[in-house]
Amino acid sequence: MVMSYMASGGSLIMSSAAQLLTFAILARSLGVNEFSVFVAVTAVCSIAVHLCGLGGMECLVRRVARDPSMYPVMLGHNIILTTISGVALVLLGVAILPFFFALSTEPSLNLIAMTLMLVTNIIFVRLIVLTEQIFIGHSNFVSANMTVVGFAIARTVAAALACLAFGVSTVAEWAVWQFVCHVLVAAICIRALAKLGRPKFEIVREELPLGMYFSIPFILRAVRQNADLLTLSLVTSAEIVASYSVARRILESSYLSVEALNRLMYPGSARAAANGLHKAMDRIRKVLIAATGISLAAATTVFLLAPLLPYLFGHEYLTLVSFVRTLCWVVVPLGMWSIAVEALGAAGYHAARATVMGLGSILGAALAAWATWYAPPMGTVVSFYVIETAMVAAAWAVFFRYAKKDDAADAGGAMKA
């Protein structure tokens, strides 16, 4: 298990490092104005990508981990949902976003560039991530890790070629390079999946509500994660917005050390909790202890390395180091409550999981926006810690409630028998 985690964690860390380098190359090459537009459009896509597929990936991992023969049906289920929802989201984005963001002064080029950005960051990203999840559902973590690392390296190579070799300096130009990169990676993923079997195209109706329960919390969380950034852009300087967005990306990267553990544990937790959440209590307890230690180590590492960041992103990011050192410890409570909600998902309690994450995201978005507006940027930082600490209490309270409920139901069934 330790070796599997090291492989899983290593792949995500390598992926994170490659993504950070890609981010740095784009930040340096696009300049403040273009980079701010890129961050804004990407933020919108990060919300939409969670809606694409309507949560079908989770049910694929859960059902295939328990019964591999379900793979063809679950794959077809995911392809149908991803195609329908992805096309709808792209059309909606193309109709709305050009009125708010200009990728080019020429209207036709602006429309084309926006379409490429949306197709790339919604549909193709979802397909590539689906490939990783398929391998995880089959407990093929080597191929899952290769997918993650390969995707990240491909984007870094594309950014280096586009910006450093060919002088790309606008988002419209980068949109073309990014699209081609994702098409190539998606083609490789489809070829890699061919050996697992062909899909059986049908909708698994009982999984539709569970999929929505699974995806809605992530959509709301994405909204919360961007509420502070949007508010900051209204009340502070471009430098603070840019530095804060980079710090947020680094925080997300440091959380991958915990995500590596979650992705490794989820199939086994789904099997352990198949007959009740209480059956997996010992496993979840050990995972929590491991996740807390891992997140502390990740936060400490980021804190110590923060002074080196201006050499990577540029010395124009004046507040970058202070933002990173202040926010890095948020990963500890974030990791703690993520274990509880992942356990609820593995046990099939998606309604409870969605309630915790959904309400937390809605209330968190309101608090983050208000605190940012009232006292930027310190209010933004304080709201981060308040929100994540409250999520720890709420997530574990719900977890213990359902574990106790399953235990009581199991005891009652035994007595009747």
C-alpha cells in the first residue's frame, strides 16, 4: 500500500509540478492583461467541467470496482452523458462569454478562440480525466498515474513550444495550441482504453440522481473557489489578483498529496463499505491519520519553498510569497474533511455528501465574497480558514451519524435473524 501511495502521490506531484511550470510560462509570456483574461475563462471552465458528464465518473469507479463486468455499460453511460452535457455547456458558453471576455478584437476570431477554449477545457479535459478514473476503477494505478503525468507533461511541452519557441503572447493564439495538445492526448487515451473493451451505450437510470448528487457539490465548490477571486478583481489591484490566483493554484497543487491518498483508497473503501459505513470505520480512521500527516508535510514544504517562487513566476508578483505562506496551512483542514466526504461517497451516501459539500460551498461563497469585499485581501484569507474549519466539523458529524445508523440497522437485522 505504501508503494502504491508513493507511485500515486509521485504521479500527482509530478503532474502538479508540470502544471505549475505551465502556469508560470503562461504568466510570463501572456502578460498581466492577457493572463488575467486566461485565468477568468479558465475559472468558468473549471465550474463547467464538473457539470460535464453529470457525475458519471464516480459511479463508473464505484460499480466497476465492485463488479468489473459492469464496465461496458458504465463506459457507455459516461460517453452519452459527457457528449450531451459537454455540447450543451459549450454552446451556452459560446453564446454568453464573448460578451464578457475578449480574446481577440476581431469578433469572428474571438468567437473561434472562445469555442476552442471551451471545447478544450470542458469536453477534452473531462474525457482525459475519465480515462484516469477508468483505470482506477480497474485498480490499474500504474496506467492511471501515467495518464495524469503524461497529460501534465504534454501541456507543459505545448506551453513551452508555443510561448518560448514560437512567441505566443495572446490567449487567442494559446487557445489553438492548447486545443491541438488536448486532441492528441485524448487520442492516446482512447487508444489505451481500447484493450479494456467496447462500450455498451445505455443510460443506467438509477445512477443519474447519484451522479448529480456527486457532481453538484463540486460545481458549488468551484463557485466558492472563484467567488473570492472575482470579488478581488473588483476591489483590488491587478497585481494582488494575479498573485492570489497563483497562490491558489499552489494551494490546489499541495492538496494533491491528499488527493493521491483518496484516489488510492476509494475503490477499497467502496468494497469495505458495501455492507454499511460502520464496516469501514477502522479503515477510514487510518486514512484520516495518514491524510493529516501528509497534509502537514505538504504545507510545511510549501511554506519553506515559497521564497523561491518569484524566480519562477517573475518578481512583478510582489505579494505572491506572503499569500502562499499564509494560505498553505489551509490544506490541513481541507484534507481532514475530504476523508469524511470521500467515505460517504464510497458508501453510496451521495445525498448526504452533496448536502455537506453543497451547503458548505453556498455559505462559503457568500462568506468569502463578503469578507473579501469588506477587508481585502486579509478578509479573503481569514474566510478561507473559517470555511475549511467549519467543513471539518460538519463533514465528520454527518459521517458519524450515518456510521451509527448503519451499525444500528446491522444490529437490528442480526437480532431478527
